[in-house]
Amino acid sequence: MTMTAILKTLSTLVAIALVAGCASKVDAPTQYDLGLLPATATATATGTGTGTAVSTASALPAISLADVNAPAWLDNNMMYFRLAYANQQQPRPYANSRWTMPPAQLFQQRLKTRVAQAGGTVLAMSDAALNIPVLRIDLDDYTQTFDTPSHSLATLQIRASLFNGRVLLAQKSFSRQVATPSADAAGAASAFVAANDGVIGDLMNWLATVAPKKQ
């Protein structure tokens, strides 16, 4: 084999190796969660809806929290957005951005932490005692909505139902829309912190008024 042929063969092998390396290299998606709560969290957040922080721990009854339910399309860790100016009925996932866990779990974890921080008690269904009201939550929406290509809102909607056994004590829907600081996945993650805390604050205030008090 001549030197020219050897060089051509080596060049081909190097090119194949480079192509194979590029094909096998897949960047891991960026992951987001809701971050840590500050030492003293408040219930208010910028966006639609109103709410004030629960003032005393005694206002919060002990509750049993069922797993937060979400529709099938939200039961994963994808970060979804909608283009309201194009087709708002089509939720689209970001290609390279993910939540660390499904949104229902993110909300449930945040709710437990907020209630505990306020001095309340949240029991799992398996640990619930008799006569402890059961809170069931349905997560209806958890998407970033673009009204223009450069402006978007984090949209969070839930339905909360409080039961005493099989008896429905109260039911209410809660929602927040918070403007994102940037029109991308990072901006959505930031705005969802405020949206979650706002909805949870409203939910806690509602629970303090509708849950049966201990005699």
C-alpha cells in the first residue's frame, strides 16, 4: 500500500470516528424545580388572583393529602408551552428543558413544605387518622403561554376538593398567571415559583375557613 493510500485510509477512519462521536453525543436536558423556600414565605405573588398569608398556625387544620392528580399529558416531567397567537390548543414540549419531576409532584411537595412552614400538619393518606379531612387536588394546567413571541405567562390552574369521608365539604378552583422574566424555559421556571406560591397561599387561606375545627 502506497503512502498516499495509507493517508487516505487514515483520513477516512478519522472522519468516521468524528461523525460517530458527534452522533453519540447528546446534551442532557436542563432541569428545573421550584427551588428552596425562604425562611418566611408569603402567600402573595404577582399575577391574577388575590390572597394574603395565613396569619397563625392555629388557623390551619390538620389534613390528609391525597396524591395530586394530573391529566395524562401532564403526567411527565416535560415543560410545556402554548403559542396563543398561533394555536393555543396545542401544548408543545421544550426539546432540551425538563422539570425534575412531574408538575403534580412539584406542586404537592411545595404545598407540604408551605403548610409545615406555617405550622400546619399534612398527613399522607396511609397515615391519616379518622375524622381528618381529606384534600384532593386536580392539576388542570401547568403551561407557559406565549401571547406574543417575546412575552409569556406561567399559567397554573387547580381544583381543590375537601372531603370528610365520602362527604364533600367544599370545593374551589384556584389559578394564577405570572409574567415570565424571559420568554424561554428558564423564565417559565422562575415564574412558576411565584405561581405555585400564590395558588398555595390562596389554598391555605381557603382551608383555614372551610375545614372543620377540632372540638
